[in-house]
Amino acid sequence: MAADARAEMKPTLGLTGLTMNAMALIAPGAFLWLTFYIQATTGVTAPAMWLGIFVALLLCLATAVSYAELSKLYPGPGSSYYFAEQSFLNHDKAWRYARIAKFIIGWGSHVYYWIYPGVMVAVMGILCGYLAGTLWPNFMSASNPGPAFMMAVCVVFSFAVAYIAYRGVTGSTSVAIAINVIQITALLVFSVVAFGYRMNHPPGSVAYQFDSTSGAAYTYEFATQKTMVDGKETETIVRNADGIPQPVLDSAGKPVPFHISYAEKDASGAFLSHPSVSSVFKAHNWGWVFVQATVAILILVGFESCTALGGEAQNPKRDIPIAVVLSLLVQGAFCYLIEYFAANYFLNSGYSMQSAAGSAAPIGDMMIVVGDALFGAGRGRIFMLVEAFTVFLAIVGTTLSCMNTGARVTYAMGKDQEVPEHFGLLHGKKLTPHRAIWTLAAISAVIGCIGVVMAFGDAGAPADAAIKALPQGFWSSFGYTTHDKMAALPNSLLTVTLASNFGTFLLYALSCVVCMVGYHGHPKFSVMRHVLIPLFGLLANLACMIFYLVGPFMGYGTKMEPLLALGIALVWAIYGGIYFIRASKSSGRTTLVANRTSVGMI
């Protein structure tokens, strides 16, 4: 059925539905699995991973309070875009700036809402590549899947999720509820098992070490030999015809057992594992903490998504503020802090942080190791595949929730004619912003393909021996060159992730400002909730944004990716300014509001 400009959204969501939609976007199952790899490859900052997440959580909690307070005043579709308009319009001195304020926030939020789904599409491509390599190692490498294969998955997945979003938010909510229950249960199981593995394997005990080529774990030392790879003498593992690593044999001809250790660094100073519980929680270096926080924001965003569903909430003033904070507390303060502690504490000489930096899915590798230890040799892969299915569902839920949120922000701007007005139309039957959804699907497919094309660039570049060992073929090895050439290129997955995160910091900082404006002089004004907390959120977001620029020049993390992310945001800002000026001239609207009752038409 054709689009209908007169159609309105139906209020169908209660507190559970709103909370579950936001929780699906935060999705600890999806992010622990794949973001661990991104965080592991961020220069030398990996030791500060857990504390970086905690700092990002504090930032998000301050921002969540601002969103919750704003949704009490102005429940409606559009989230921050709508809040900005209403906060300025209802302010006696700032109302004339309502249009420019809402445009800046709405346009800037698209750096987050239009790139983030593409990041999740790329994540799905990598997950499917990892699983294909695990199931069919002669076709695909699990540790370094083929870019062509992952790009094909990105395109199909993007439009498949868009179809679910197109059909309506009620069905999306049912999917979100099921996915949240499954993924939280599965990841908590992994956390318990990973912690148990560390506790049951003290230093010097016989344990498993993981082999990335065969995708399996073994309890013996690997035999090595020196070979020439691309003109360089390289020490490689001796393998049989099936690719199975061969053991070192003792004088009696028996395999030498592998004895686990928890050394913090290797001879070159590269971080390997945490020797104690306190090491997981330490800053190690506060610059490293900020670098990790700029990546970790990706795993925590989404709590604000339910504020975009104000037009579909049954009691938005009561339920949305609760859903915003509750979703972040459950997924962030509970699930993530437990899961990331368990994964970091698990690291050892058999699977170190350097192993994680060279794998498409470190958590999947860890599941194979702990599964073998718990269920018996060879059964770890089954455990991993079961957990991977829950991760697959989690990525579906997260991408779906973000598409729903992003499309509704674009829809709100379309209704106000701040972007092409066809985005402000609902489908006549489905009552969904279908044009925004399908546009976002195409954008997500492109960004997803960009994200996987060089997902193993920079610090994640595989060794020449690993590249040479890849199954040869268009789907499995096309795009891989040499270690040096790939190390000289930016990691495309990290680049699009940081670009999305920069948009998040920008949106959250501006939303904190809007909260302070909205409650200035209001009868329900509170210094704590409407000044101190939003001010902390503003400063924390600005600090992370500034770190994109200064961090690389201070020697923290990598250089290419954050600067490229800044470039993307700058290009979008310049284009937004040009578009705003041209659209205003063509429609005869002024930048400053002349009439408080008709801001969208001025």
C-alpha cells in the first residue's frame, strides 16, 4: 500500500516492550563476542579494557538521566531531535533558536544512527565468516574470513533486518524479548565457565592451548620449525596433512603436555594476560582507559532508543524514563561488567590477548577452550556453536532495534521538512516509516561492506604465514595481501566503529545541554538531576571526543582510525551546513524562529 501522510503511529508498547527494545540494542551477547576483538587491537591499550568500559558506563548513566528527565517533559517520536525543539521552544529566552538547535542535533545524530547499524551488519558478516571457517575449514579460515564472503552476508543481512522493521514495531518487540532472554542466559553461562577455567587451572597445571588454523584446542606443546615465508625466516607450527598441529615429543616419544601460565607480558613487552584479579580492574595507564572508553561506548549505546518510540508508547511519561535507565543498568552495569571481567581474567599463555587480536571472534575461541575443558576434548566446538547461535540472534535484535530508532529520527525530521519530506511518510498499512527504513538498509549494507573489507588491517594484520595458509579462492582469500601492506592500512571495522562512536558522543553531549535548557526555570527543576548530572555527562562526552584528536599524538592507541573517524564527522557536518542553508532558501524558512507555535513551518 502507498505511503500516507495522514497516517499516525499506534500506541502499543508498555514498559516491558520499551525496555526490551532498548536492551536489544545494547545487546551484551553481540558485543562481547565481536567488540572484544576491536578493543584488543586498539594499540597497546588492551590491559585497560574493563576500566574503560566502566568509565564509558558512568558517562552513559549521566546521559541516560538526561534522556529520562527530558522524556518526562516531552514524550513523543524523534528522541533528542524532538527534545531539542520542545526545550528551546518552551524557554522564554532561547525559543528563537529552536529550529537550528533541533537541526544540529537531528543531523548530528545521523552520524550515530546511520553508521551504527552498518557496524552491526559488519559484525554479522564477521560472525558468519568465523562460523563458516569453523564448520568448513577447507573453505574458509575462521580466524581470517574472506572479505568477499563477509560482504555478501552484509548485503543480505541488512535488507533482511530492514524487512522485519518494515513490518512493524510490535513484531520487532516480540523478537527483542526472546533475544534478550536467550543471549543474557547464554553469556552468563560463558562467564561462569570462563571464570571456573581460570580458577581450576593454576599456573603450571596442564591445560589447553588454542590453535587458530585448525580452530581447536590441544593439551600438548606444538612442534615448530623454521621456514621461509615471502623471503623471511619464520617459525611455523609443524602440521600434518589435515592441518592438525603436531606435538613436541619427549625422550619416550610421548607428547609434551602444555603447562599454563599467566605472564603479563612477553619478551617484547606485548601484553598477554592478567596475572591477578586486581590487574583486570587496574587502569594500567589512564590514557589507555580513555582509548578503551572511546571504543566501549559502542557496546553501551542504545538505552536512549526507547525515547524514539514515544509515538508508540501507551504511557510514555511514566514508562520511557524508567525504560531508559533500567535497560542500561541491566545490560551495562550487570551483564557487561561481569562478562568482560570473566573474558579478561580467562586470558592465559594458551590464549593470550595477542591471540585475541589476531582472531575474528576471540570469545568464540575462548568458548572452544573452556568447552573442551568442561565437556571433553572436541566438544568445545559444539558449545561454541550453541553460544554462537545466541550471538546471531543478539546481532539481529541489536540491528533491528537501531534501524527502528534511526528510521524514526529521520522520519521526525522528514515530517518537519528538515530532510527530504518523503522520509516523513508512513506506510499506509504497516504504519512504519518505510522509506527511511529502506534507505537505512542500503546505507547499512554499504557501511557493513566497508567495515569488513579491511577488518584485519593495522594492528590486526595477520602474519605472512597465516595469510599463506588461507584457503585459496575468491570467497576465502581475495583481499589479503601481505602483513606489511595490511598493517599499513587502517582497520576498516575500527574506523567505522569510531565514526559511529564519535556521533554518539556528539549526540549525548548535546542531549545533556538540552536537558539543562529544558529544565532551566522549570517548576520541577533539580540542581542534581538538571545541572550537575547533565554537566558531568557533557564534560565526559567532550573529553572522549577530544581524545580522538589528541590521543594519537600522545602515543595512545592507533592513529589512522580516530583521525579518519573525525574526517567522516567533519564531512557530514559541512554537508549538513550546506544542506540546511539551501533547504532554508528554497522553502523560504528562516534560521531563527519567528513564531513559537509553528517552528516546523517557519
